[in-house]
Amino acid sequence: DEVITVATTRPETMLGDTGVAVHPDDDRYRHLVGKQARLPMLERLIPIVADEAVDPTFGSGAVKVTPAHDPNDFAIGKRHGLPTLNVLNTDGTMNAEAGPFAGMRIADARAGVVARLDAAGRLVRTKPHVHAVGHCDRCDTVVEPLISTQWFVRMDDLARPAIAAARNGSLQFVPDHFRGVFLNWLENIHDWTVSRQLWWGHRIPVWYCQSCAETIVTDEETLAACPHCGGLVEQDPDVLDTWFSSGLWPFSTLGWPDDTPDLRRYYPSSVMETGYEILFFWVARMVIFGFDVMGELPFRTVYLHGTVRDVEGAKMSKTKGNVIDPTLVTAEYGADALRFALITQSAPGNDLRLDLQKVEDARNFANKLWNATRFALRPIAAAGIRMSDDGPTRPEGDLALADRWILSRLDATIDDANRLMQMHQYGEAGKAIREFVWSELCDWYIEAAKVRLRGSEAEQQTVAQTLAYTLERSIRLLHPFMPFVTEALWQELPHQGDSVMIASWPASSPRDESAETDFAALIDTVRAIRNARTEANVEPGRWIAAEVFAGSLAPAFESSRRELSALARIADDELVIRADAPEGGRGALTAVAGHIVAMLPLAGMVDLDAERDRLHKEITAVTVERDRAQAQLGNEAFISRAPEQVVAVQRQRLATAADQIAVLERRLAELNG
């Protein structure tokens, strides 16, 4: 008699073996195909079959086939007509088919089978083997595959319309690469096991007659008696897979199967937003049911977000202790801050690392908006804000450059937000709105507007109208991202309607390109002057003199003279704006912004003797640092023995010191004229 050797990580399932499989091209076993092998312990004869699923290079090249306890073995068994023999009970014990091991726990039976094989001289060897073993995600118990009788839905025909929709583009995916994932699943779909042995769910709509044994499938809620013989009936105790029930969601929530106004109004919808990990479990089922039940797609676009991970990129779990509790985060920073951080940190289909610093930044943004609105409410309350059916009217007439600029930047932001949201780039849209509100409206317009709020009544009225219009529209833009703070602020601003939630989305007007260009140049000039003041250690509160060579922008700068003076801390009576080319420069700092040059006389900014002394001391200190780095780098022993990163640090110190010396010497030269 010949012997065929097999390997297994689950020796107890040998009791349910009904075959041995080898690869058809494996010369070692070709002569055995079609013959029978005697199963040790139970002495049952089982056939030897040839199947291409067997890997002849793995182990002995022969595998035991247990169709009742392994999905791959089940497939082999189906191909070769092997019987299925279940040897496990659902309580984790061996059943009567296990022979002498009946009633044992699985672990005990495993040890018993190995011992019996060893005693009979049939055990070749045992060795450690690392492999993936399924565990329950709730109690961490090993999951034992077990054949059972279930209800299935044949999926081939149901999947075809969904496949066609994904292929022809009537169903869109964001990001688009998930179209391939969706198609790969559906094109390789198996029949769907829809029955579950759970306590809660939709009951399987099947009844069994206790008299004639008829199986009755019906769409009726209840069944009083068998329609064939009038006998008592009992409903199947199983429930439907939760994804079966969830797949009905797009229309079952709208009153289906009745023809309701909600169903006619809201089906189909436009965008389905969900996580990419349930693209098949939920999205595919909704699409399949939409076609089968309603005759059309339930939605046109599938937007897929990623998983929220911790700041290091690890998946959150109680075991790791890295779970971020959203209730605690919202208690500390507010729901709006968490919502805004999640939206603006994420991109379609990508996981995001939740950094609480970003949540704090979003909270600070909410505070910035709150304070800006509180500031604006004072001039708004003092002025008569013109209103229309759509809220504060847009300022018109002979507007100041700053007013024209902020209105045009609002128009640009509305256009950008619309474009980005149409592309489903919601995070980028949120960032664009934040950048406008914080960096343009708050940091520049409101600061510039303070000058005219101290001006004439007409100027105050125009500023108030501009603030009311711009803030009210900005809050509408921001509402989907930060619903609570925007609702509270909108109620305080002049508005039309009961809630910003149902206000119309802002519409843009044609942009004022010249205003954007001119005021942007003024902003750049202010930044350049501020940087020059900082480099010269001028006290922040000191008013200085400046000669600004603005070229063709001189008229625009002159019209915003007060704003330029206030923002750059230039004394109005010492501010000269010229259209000609720059000249002079002795004893002055030069601030350059594009083609605009500002000359800042040093005599009015600093104590020249004290500043020269300070610069000499700094040059001396930095020179010592430079010489120390040069000495290190000139030492061959250091270069050859020190780690590369240490040498790199010294090179960086040398380069930094050289740059600092150049800057300091340039400042000293400017002081000396």
C-alpha cells in the first residue's frame, strides 16, 4: 500500500475529510488520481482527485479536502462531487460524525487527533506555523468555518445594470479610481448569502407549513395559514443580512412601496456620501436594488471619504488606546471646530490623520469670525443698512479702493467655492472660504476700514454697508462647514428669512480686476515696509516717514493714502507718494514690492549711534560662531570620524552664520550711508 502525506493546521477537521486533492500536472501523484485513500482513525475510504487549485510547490503538494469546514475545500468538493460532512456543533464541540471525539471541545479534539495519529505511527511531524486565523471582532474567539443551510440571492442578473451604469458613466465615483474597485467586485460577484441567525432584523419572508411541508414565500406581513392545505405555518426564524435592509434605504425611507410625494420628489437623489470600506457592502447593494425595484439609479454620484486615523496615521482602537472621543473634543473646542477640521483635512477617498492642533486652529478661526462680526455690528447698528429680498444690498456708487477690492475678492471666493464643490473638493472649498474670511476680510479690509469709520458720515455708511453685505454672504458660504456659529452670527446681522440654513446660496458678480490688482499692490507694499521696520528693530508703535515710488499706481495709492498710512504706521504728513522712478536712498532703508519702492529714512526710525553699536556687537558674536564652525570643518579627524548628520549640522551653522553676517554688514552700510 502507498501512503500519501498531507499537512493541516486544523487536525480535528480530518474527521470530516471526504477527499484528497493533488495538481493534475504533479507527476508524484498522477498515478494515484482516481484511486481511494483510507482516512486514519475512522478508516473511511475517500477519493483522490486532481484539481488546479492545488499548489504543487506548497507542503507535500497533496491537500486534504474538508468541504464542510473550508470555503476553498467546498469549491473543490463542488467541482468533484465530494460529499460534505460536518463534524462540528455550533457550540464549539465535536458532533457524532467525529466518532470517538464526539462531545469534545475543538481544542481538546485537536490534541486528541494528533495524539492518536502519533500513537498509530501515522504522524510524520509537527512544527510551528504562522498563518492568519479569523477572530471574532467582539470577543476575539477563533472563528471556525462551518457549512450550514442558508438563503441566497442569485446575483449575476441583478449586477448587470449596475455594471453597465459604472461603465457608461451614468454612475460617477469620487475619486474615480473607485470605479475600478466597484466593477471588480460586481464582475466577480458570487451569490449573496442573505440569511442571518441574529435576534434583530427583517425576518426572512418565508413560512413552512407544519401539515403539508410546503414552503411559502410571500410579500405579506403575516400569514395565518397555509394557502395550499390550510394548515398551521411557522415563519423562518432567520433575518435578512443588515446590508440587504440597508440597500433598500434610498426608497424605503420615502414611503415605498406606496407612491408617496416624498418618493416622487426625492428619488433618485444626486450624491451619496459614505466611506470607501462599504463601497460593496452598501453602495453596490443600493445601486442593485435601485435598478431592480425602482427601475433607475438611486443617485448619480458616489462620494467616498476615508477613515479617520490618529495623528500618527494608526487606526484608532480601544486596544491601542488611541481613540479620540468626539464628545470630549466638541466639549473642549466646539462641534463646529471638529467639523471644520475634519472637512478641511480630508480629501476624497483618502484617510486623514486627525490632529487636535488643527481642531484648535478651527476653533481659533471661529473666534476670529465671531470677533470680526462683533466689531462690525457697531457701525452696522449706527447706519441704516439697505436691504433687499436677499439680505443686505451690494454697495454701489463711488466706492473706495478697499471696498471695491473686498467685494471683488468675495466674488472670487464664491466662484472658487462653487467650482471646488462642483468637483466635490469640499475640503479645498472650506480652505478657500477660510482664507478669504481670515486673511482678506479680517486681516486687511477691516483694518483698512477703521480709517474711514473715523471719517465722514457718508464714509461710515459705505463701510457699514460693505461690512454687512460681505459678512452676511461670507457666513452663508461658511454655513455648511460651521453650522452653529454661522447661524448664531447670521441672526445678529441684518438678514432676510428665518435661518441661514434655508437662505439662498450666494451669487457672485463680475470681478473688479483693477481693484484687486491695485489693492494687492498696496498690501504687498505694506508687508515690505513692515518687514523693513522689523529688520531695523523699529518699535511697532513708532510713526515713521516714507517716500513711496508707486509708478502708474500712484493715483490708486493716493486714493488710499489714509489706509496705507495706518497699515504701515507712516505719519500722514511724512508720507510722499510719487509716480516717478526711485531716487536717493542714502541713509534710508529700501522696501521693494514688485515694481513699487518705498524709501524709509533711518534717521526718523532709530538712534543711529546705538544701532551701529548693536550691529557691531552682533557681527562680532556671529563671527565667533562662524569661526567655530570653520574650525570644526577644517579638522580632517572630525570630518572623517563624525557621523554625516553631525557634519551636516556644522555645515548648516557655517552657512547660516555667513548669511547673518552679510545681512548685518548690509544694515551697517545702510546706516553709514
